[in-house]
Amino acid sequence: MEMLVDDNILGRNPADGCCRDYSSSEPREAMTPEERDVFYNEIIKMFRDAEKYYLIFTVMQGLSCRVSELVGLTWFDVNMKRREVVIDHGLLYRKKNGKTQFYITKGTDKNKKRIIPMTDEVYRAFQKLREKSLKNPSKREVDGYSNFVFVNQRGGPMYPTNINKALYRIVDRYKEKTGKDFPTISNHIFRHTGCTVMAEAEVDPSTMKYIMGHTNVKMILKVYDSVNLERIRQQMKKLNKKPMEEEKQRAAI
């Protein structure tokens, strides 16, 4: 249910707050540090407009936002002076009132508005995006919202589903050209990866819950647990190195 809320299919999680936890599913897999390195240094360069997609995924991961929230961002939501981004709505393109169209969706009362400070990387991405917007300004208004940050070549809002389609195509192209394997990734993976990066940096769960706009901390704690398990694995690997070093020392005697 929480994932349906993430994708703005549901406005809220109707199961949230139940006494018993019936969930047995694991959170969606984030990219590992190695996969992030491959994506940002190799795969993304295969896009025809590599910079455009680099900025999209840098902001999505840095803000840990939903794709609808990303494409719904307007320059009125971005405060470059204070280095903050306000997230209080999303932009969807679906059938509504018998017609497929763009429309704005608002958050729930519990989580109506989030003010997220920018990291240095996200700030630099918005600087680049601002330069691009001067050359190709937003030309469309949706439900009173205008001046969108992310636009297509005609100045209209970006279609959320097109970002996924682009990801699938580019990963397939990478695997075909290099012969290397890489997991299938969707736009939601960048949101979950942003959450994982915060956990790796030991950002506290309450802060992560606020930034991601979750109504409870359960999924955040699952991410924390998976990151801690990876840390344990890395620490235990050090034990393999120690006997080897001791063996070399004995051999030298």
C-alpha cells in the first residue's frame, strides 16, 4: 500500500496504523554504490541528452522524491537563496473525467508539505536547470501551476511514464553494447536509492521519514536494517585480510 501512495495511485495508505503488521514484502531494492558508479559514469552517457537525464536523476535521488513530485516541481517551489525545495504536490498524466490529461494532485493532510534542504550536488543541478530554463522556458499551466522546472523540448511538462521508458531503453542499450549485466531500474529506484544513501550517511530515521513523506517509519527502518547488514558484511571481510597479513609476516620470518 505504501508503494501505491509513493506512486500517487492512492492518496493515503488505508492500512496505515493497524495494530498487526501483515506486511512480509521487502522494500524495493536500491542501487548499490557500485551500480550507482556504473549508472552515473557509464550508462547515463548513452542518453542522447546525457546532461538532461543526469540532472533529473541527481535531483530525484537527492530529494528522495516521487516521480510525480519531481515533474510537478515549479520554480516557485525552489528557493536558491535558502537552498531549499518545497514539495506539496505532484503532477500526473492519467485519465480523469473521461479524458487523459495532466492534473495536479495534493498530498495528504498528515504530509501536506515538506521543505527539503538541498545538498551541494542538488544545488549545482538546480543551477544548471535554471540556465536551461532560460533557453527553454516552461510554457504550460496545469490547474493553476506554471513555470515547471522539468520540461520537454516544446516547453510542456514532462510525462512521468516517459522517464521510466527512457530508463528501460538505456539500460537495455548498455547491456547490448557492453555485454555486461545491470539490474532493471525504474524511476522509483532513485527515490529508494536516495533513502539508502541517507541511511549510509547515518541520517536519523525520523528525518528520513520526513524527507520521503512517509506516514510511518517502518519502511525506513527496513532500509536501515539492510544498510546495517551490508556494513556488517564489509566489516567481516576485514577478518579475511588479517589472517593473510599474519601469514605473510610469518613467511617473512
